[in-house]
Amino acid sequence: MTAVPDTLDFDVGSQPTATIVVLHGLGANGGDFVPFVQDVDLGPVGAVRWVFPNAPLLPVTLNGGYVMPAWFDIRPDRSDEDVAGLARSQASIEALLAREVARGVPARRIVLGGFSQGCALALLTGLRYPRRLAGVFGLSGYLPRAGALAAERSAANADVPVFLAHGREDEMVVLPRAIASRDVLLAQGYPVQWHDYPIGHSVCPTEVADLRTWLRQVLAR
């Protein structure tokens, strides 16, 4: 049985009827996006649970084998993807989603998202998850294993709403890589809402406001 990652959970209101899972980036932790709890006002949606998982500690090849919080390994050749590591973390996030369902939140009321490496894992997992989700969002990231998506995508989430946002000056995940990921999703029929901003590998207030608007839309259904 796959273990659920350690998480920081925050309930906004009693008896949440929706859950938003946010996956942090490389070297960060679950607390990185806790400010979203206050910054992303979802009052019109009702009671919401925010869940911030912590990635395991792994040696990262790109960083000289240094051990840090990471959802999967990153190699100097970015085309050499850590397929086994991605699969392990995908299984752990699927276990987390199942836990939320067991806690009383239907899968169709769960949004899965993340930043950078967390974005990659959110897209990988959400588009393959066998139960319909409310939405999937990715900030400053990319779609891993893009060539396998057509064969592995979930019928239940074949038209799940996707929010993608990226900095035009991002030096870590360059804009063309993000655009290529967006175009793969559009070609396969996903309803993608795309935003880009004059920032680097970070999140800006306008982006948070755009994400809030999208979350209110997908959770209002």
C-alpha cells in the first residue's frame, strides 16, 4: 500500500466540501504556499480544505547528488526523465487524493495543482487519475512524459479544466518548454486556460488573482 505524504492541512470553514492540493517545488516544503490560504479567497465556494504535501528527501543529480525535498530526480539532460521517481510520487499523490475522498470530499470537488516540479507532478497525476477531478493547475512548470499522455490519459479527466501560468522571464523552466506543454494539452482536447506574466521563476499577485478566479469557476460547478 502506497504511503500518503506528510501534509499541512488548513480548513477554511467547517466541514469542507472541496479540497485544493498544492505541490511545492524542488527544495521547498509544504509550507511554501501556505499564504494561498489567505491570498486566494474562495468564500463564494464555501468551506474549503487546503492540503500542502511534503516531498520526500532525495538525492538530486542536477544538484550534485545533494539530498533535498524532491518529488523526483532531475538529470542534467532534461530529456532523461526519472520515470521511476515520477511513478512513485504519482502513486503517493493518488493515495492522498483517495484519502481526501475517504474524508468526505468527492473527487469531483478536488483540485490538484503545483509549482515548478510540483506542477509537473500535478499534471502527470491529475491527467491520469481514474476519477473525475474539479481541475488541475500548474504554475511555472511543464508536462513530464508528454509523449506517453495519449496512451495513459484518464477518460474520466479527458476534458478536465486546466490552468497554466508561467513567467516570461523564467530561467529555470524556460517559457518555450511551458508553451510546448500547453500545446500538447490543447492538441489532445484539454480546455486549457493559459496566462503568462513579466516575471521569472516565481508567482506574482496578478497570477494569484487569476488563479482565484479560475478556482471559483471550477468549484462552482
